Amino acid sequence: MEGLFPLNLDNWLVYLLIWARLMGIVYLFPYFSYQGIPFTLRLYLSLVIALLIFLSMETRPELELRVPFEMVLLLGKEVLIGLALGYLVVLMFSVFLNAGQMVDMKAGLMLSGVFEPQYGSQITFMGQFYYLLALVFFLTLNGHHYFLHAMAESYVMIPLDAAFMGTHTALGVGRLFANMFYLSFQMVAPIIVILMLMDIALGLIAKTVPQVHVFILGLPLKIAMSMLLFAILLPVFGSIWDGYLDQFLRHIFVFMQGW
């Protein structure tokens, strides 16, 4: 604790930069980005984690005191790095959200959407369920431990005096964003294919037996089938999600290495 609390402006400058990056991460992190979480709680949490990371650093960068304008630019860069890392985590969980919404679109549950303050839009029933299940699964795998480790390693891979993001890194984030819908479809492809086959079967029934009210019978049948398929495939989803979360954490490290 001696390295921080004495009146040493160099140490306080390093701690302030660490806190600026962590504030950007905590602000977007799914567990603390809900509107009901007080801003002061996010502030205190980022201050505590920044202090722990500061004290755990083996070697601290030597930063000279700069003019106010340069300090503002340096702090702004650290905040942007934190927001970029936090956005990658939001993108990771958005894949599960989009996967659930694809199922809802095919099963006829789009009208069951509720307003989600975090995203500022409506989220359907299965989308919300997939999202919350992914959060619980992330905690079960101790993903928060790996993410805390990734936050600490970010100060090694992206030093406090590093330059701003390169063009190739920005293009890599764009490609990762474009693959989000592809990964979402991969997760729920079996359910969507079976629901499509049910649509074809119901269409054939409507043509051969016009007396049957296909729309009235088909809607609850598709909802029940989507729930049943999800219950059957849930153990398989566990192994798939485990590999996906591990892959995404590797993407975060690759992003930090390419900064």
C-alpha cells in the first residue's frame, strides 16, 4: 500500500489511468449495466478493482507528468479501451440473445416481447431466457474469474502508454460483429430446422384437409415443440456454450494482442 497513498503524483497518475479503463469495462459489463444498478456502485467497484490491479503490478510504467491537454487525451484513450473491451463482452452475450429471438420468430412468440432497459428495445421470451441462462452458465464456469484475469492482463498486452487502436484491429472487431448472427444461427439451427419442417407439414395439412384450422392449432403446437426441443437439447447446449465462451475469451486476448 505504500506505493499508492503517499503523495507521489506518478503513482496516482498510473492508478487514475487504470481506473479510467476499468470504468469503461464495468459500465458496459452485463452484470452491472442494468438501469437498476446505482452508478455509485459501479464507481466503487471499479475503484476497488483498479486498486487491486495496481497493487498486483510487478512493474509499473514510468509516466511523466504531462500538460492537462495530453492528460485528457491519455485518459480518453484508456476509457475508449475499456469501452471496447466491455463491448466485446456485451457482443458475446448478445449472440445468445439473438439465438433465442430467432427461435421466437419461428415459433410465433415475437408478440411476447418485453421492454429491456439495458438494450433500449423489446426482447422476446426465449431471447431473455437464453440470455439469462448464458449469464448463469458463465458464472457456473467461473467465467468471471477468467474475465478478471483478462482485465488484469490487458494492462500487460495494452500498456498505459500504448498507441490507439490500429486499422487491422478495428477491421477484426467488424468481422467479429458480422459473425454474431452466424454463431446465433448455429446455436439454434436444429430447433429452427424442425420448426420449418412443421410449417411444411402444417401447410400440407391445410391443403389436404381444409376443415382443420391450421393457424389455431399450429401456433400452440409450434410453441410446445420449441420448448420440448430446447429441453431435449439443453445438455448438448452446455458443451457447445462451454466451447463458445472459451473461444470468445480467446478472441478478447487476440484483440488485446493486436491493439
